[in-house]
Amino acid sequence: DQQVKQNSPSLSVQEGRISILNCDYTNSMFDYFLWYKKYPAEGPTFLISISSIKDKNEDGRFTVFLNKSAKHLSLHIVPSQPGDSAVYFCAATVLASNTGKLIFGQGTTLQVKP
Amino acid sequence: GAVVSQHPSWVICKSGTSVKIECRSLDFQATTMFWYRQFPKQSLMLMATSNEGSKATYEQGVEKDKFLINHASLTLSTLTVTSAHPEDSSFYICSARGLPTLTHNEQFFGPGTRLTVL
């Protein structure tokens, strides 16, 4: 049962343009969402997060949007840079459970072309 | 962000031997550490959760006697793969978090350990 889904395994974008990575979830109990960036043979790096009490969180070039009614979140990267090329994972958790367990999507490989 | 280290970064061992992987939080106290496994081109799968000073909680399907977890201090957790077999070959990643708040629950990940069992 895949509770967090990233339906696009890959995305290719031109440098300077916007990258939009999507993530859907099924568990309505999730109340905190995170995006991680990962290079091969390295651990994920935290990028940005959003609580379910918000619908948008922005940090520099990265903005995460949350649509609770649609159980959908997206990560926008503007402008995209070649160094952004990596695998992006969205993750979700239930803060109230206090277990800290993160459920990860399958990942989307972003390629930013110069 | 917070720094989490793992050691070793790469280990090759013979089938039947045991391998210990260390996970350290370098600049914060980690009340909880998590161990994940990632197979090629797949997502990170949570194996177990360890809280300092208590027994680890294992996810369904993960053998607790095979994957021994010790969280002896607020900065160190170890994963020991006992009697390793080739199917245990994988990329093992730990993460750590401090005390969560109502609005923040970031986990910080180590660089991972590539285990190859021959």
C-alpha cells in the first residue's frame, strides 16, 4: 500500500525554467510533509517542509504547495539550475503520533539541462 | 542544517559474517534515530526506529534478530547486520532528529553505507 506516491519517475527541464515536482498521498492523517534531495550513494538532504496548517511555504528558490482537499503537494524550483539535478523524494508523517516515522514516495529524478 | 555521519561508508564482507554500521549526530542530541534501507532505484524503506536508552521498534517484515540496533547515547546508534547474506547487500541510511515540535519534525540523514555481501 503506497501511501505516498510520486507518479513521475523523471523530469527534464531547461536551466532557468521552473521545475514542478508532484506528490500525492492517501493517508488523511498525515499532517507534515517534507521534500528531500538525494544524489547517488549519498544520504538525502532536507530541502523544505510544510505543515498541514499551511498551504504554501517558501525558501529561496524552493516553494512547496499543499492542497489538502486533493491530498496533493508540489515542489516548485525557480529558476532551475544544473546543480539541482538529483532525485527528489517527498515524505509525509503524522506529527501527532510523535513516532517521527517518515513515509517516502518513490522519488522523481530531475535533470536540469544547461 | 544538522550533521549526521555514518561509518563506514562502504563495506564488503563474506557471507555469514556480521557487520556493524555506526550513525552519529555531530552537532545535536538525537532523541530518535531511524534506519532505512534503499535498494537500487527504489524508495527509502524504514527498517526500525530507535530511541535512546530503549529497545528499537522494528517495521513489519524486518527481522530484529538479524538487524540489531543499539542506541546507547543521544549521539550514537549502531546497526549490526548479523550473519549477512548476499540478499542483505543494500544501501543503509540512518537519520536522526532532535525533539520534535508541533510544527517541525525534520530528520537529518547520514551519507549512507553501501554494504556488499559476497
